[in-house]
Amino acid sequence: MQTSKRALITGITGQDGSYLAELLLEKGYEVHGIVRRSSQFNTSRIDHLYVDPHEARARLFLHYGDLTDGSRLVTLLEKVQPNEVYNLAAQSHVRVSFDEPEFTGLSTGVGSTRLLEAIRMIGLECRYYQASSSEMFGATPPPQNEDTPFWPRSPYGAAKVYAYWMTRNYREAYGMFATNGILFNHESPRRGETFVTRKISMAVSNIVAGKQDFLYMGNLDAVRDWGYAKDYVEAMWLMLQAEEPSDFVVATGTAYTVRDFLQFSFEHVGLDWEKYVRFDERYLRPSEVDSLIGDASKARDVLGWTPKVLTPELARLMVDADSKTIDLRTELPAQL
């Protein structure tokens, strides 16, 4: 087990942040996470990792902050002095980015610049990971790798392109160990409930439990390369252990449509998906991304990383997890 390393994670309460925190704690890291101030707690994904900071065994610490507040980032970085910084925070819902393009640009795009500039300003010697996205490729035909031109088709994709190039600029201009992980779609039982894969797995579980009749969907023909988020955070860590900073595509190299994911999920519980799925044009994007299929050969050859879970197994895994959650809720006594 490694010891003495300290990591700072933005977006620690999200899907990727929670899995990354687990991985780093297992490796002996002291982990610090940035959370946005709210009147309600939003830490459910990491509650199982949390130990009261007054206890000697505590190695996970949370701090209030936001990527839109540069001075706070400076203060936190000076205080924590991390060896590794993982920037996972973003407005990460592609469809929502069309409704909130300015906020998406400020948080997902400019927020990364604030963090990079804070690191540079205080002269912090650390390794920096930027969560880039396959949505940067957008309309560019697959398969997509590190040399594929970007053609984003959403405000989210455009913001991620900006963050990608700023990361490269800080690496090349200031000699920072700054790397981009260009992750293709990665899902899990911890995925947000408005994302299409989790929406499907929850609906299947609810339909089986008699709590839902139909599932309303948009474009079923979109082709995606879906992997398991728990696999992908290992690739993030490996990027910051490399001898030289570089940029890496992380993907499974397989292609499935949304329709395929529906079929895998419903068939897992013995149902015909076509009997339960209805079309709703409100879920269509103003501009669609037809096909994203990643070529992760560089990550395999340089980092030794390969995916363990592919889409069919992922769909079954997510349905099983949501079914257990619904069963537990059903067993809870009614509140008086």
C-alpha cells in the first residue's frame, strides 16, 4: 500500500469522484474533496467512505468550494498542498447544456482554467488530471482516438474542448504535469438518474416492481461506447503515474445503440422492451451525436489499461443494483 500521497478531487460527490476516492483511499492516499455549499447534503455516493475528521484514522476530508470561485481554489490548494489534482467537476449533462449554455461554459470550461491558474500562481508542484470527454469529437466519424479532430455538437462538448486545450497550453507553456483523460461514456449504479443508462435501469426495476408503466425515451439510434465507471477511474490514476504527461482516450472499443441497451436491460428481467418504451421528442437534442466509438490502444500500450466490464454486463449490473434498491425501499416501514 502506498502512503503519504495527498490528492484533491473536484466533483468528489459525483459518480466518478466517488469511485476515484475509493480507489485512492485503498491505495493509502489522503483524499480531499471539494463540495459546493448547499442547504442539503449531497454526499450520498461517498457517505460510506466518510470518517469523522476528529478520528485519527480519518483520511477523507471535504471542503466547501466551487470552480467559479478562483480565490477559494487558491486558498484550498495552498492549504491542502496535494500531490495530485483530479478535476472532475462540471455541468456534465449534455442535454441540459443546451438549456444552460452559459453556466456550462463557466463551470465546465472556464472553471478548469481557474484551477490550472491557481496551481500555477502558487507554484504548486503537483500532477493534474483534466476530465475530458468523447463529446468533444461530436460529429467526427468513429473510431476516435487521440489524433481525431474535435467537432463538438453541444455546449457541453464545446466547453470540454476549451478545457482540453487550456490543459495542454498549461502543460506546454509552464511545464506542468497536466494530462487529459478523454473518457467515452462510462456508467454505473451511481450514475445520475437523468442520464439515459440509469434512466433505463431504474425504469426496468420500477416496472418489474409495479411502480411504473412506461419509459419515455428520445433517440434510440445513437451509437455509444459504454464502459464501467469503476474501471475508468483506474485509468485516471494510471495517467498521473506515467513518466511523462500526455493525453489518453479511455474506451471499450465496442459499439451499441440506445436500443441495444434497452434490450439488454429488459431481457435481463424477462421483458420485451418494445411493450414498455414510448417516444417523447422532448428528449431529443437540438443537434445529435450519431456515433462515438473509442480507440484506447494508447492507454493499453502506455498505461497497461484495459476495460473489464463491457456494455451487456454493465446493463445487467445496473438493473440488478437498482432492483435491490427498490426492494429495500419497499421493505422500509411507512413513516408516521
